[in-house]
Amino acid sequence: MKLHYRSNLSAGCAALIAAVLLFLITPVQVAAEASSVHGISSRTLPYALSVLTGVCGVGLILQSLVLKKDEVKELDLRKEAKGLLYMLVLLAYGLGLKHSFLIATSLLGVATLAFTKCKKPWYYVISIVAVAVIYLMFTQLLHVRLP
């Protein structure tokens, strides 16, 4: 299946959505300070970045719709399926990381080697052993608590 899209218009819409989301989550994620210097607080940079992203998004949308400077590009979903599947693996890794660092990271290493079609079994063993050694170093030597 092939998907056709206008590059500037879609990038502008994505930037505008990202800017609105960033603007909305800033008060939830960044704590307000009791004192600020000349009106500059810890929320100033996230707000400025969201406004800048929004302005750039509007600029891309105007460039596409008003100035007609846009390319129609084609995305072949069959070719991109492997990348989309790997994104799902990374999402599963993020969810699995809450339960066990050792198992989730070992599975991520094995899945990455499988995606690259690695046929040498030693690479899989090295990946799992490296994760185990890193886990032991952090938990036993550095006393860092990992899930």
C-alpha cells in the first residue's frame, strides 16, 4: 500500500500539534519556581520552544497552501513495515522496562540482532552476557536500583 502526502503541509501540521501538546504539558511537567529573575523561570524555555515550533509549523503550512511550494511524496508502507515493527519493539521495551531491566534489555538486544538478520549465535550470547554484566555492575558495585 502506498501513501501520498504533501511534505510541507504534513510537517507543518505535525509541528503545530507538537507545539500545542508541549505548551499544554509544560505546567504539568515543569514545576513553577517561587522566585524568578526578570520574569524568567524554569518554564520559560519550554514555552519559548513550543511557540517557536508553532511558528515554524504555521510557516510550513502557509508555504504549502499559499505559496504552493510543496512536494507530493510517496510512502510505501511495505518497505517501511520493518521500521514500524521495530518501533513497536521499542515501545514494548519501554513497557517491559518497568517490570525487569534484565529481561527487557536482553530481549531488546536479541530482537535487534534478529531484525538485522544476524545468524551468528555468539552475538546473541554476547548481547545477553553484556546486559547481565552491566546489570550486575550497576546493582552490586554502584548500588543503583534497577527494575
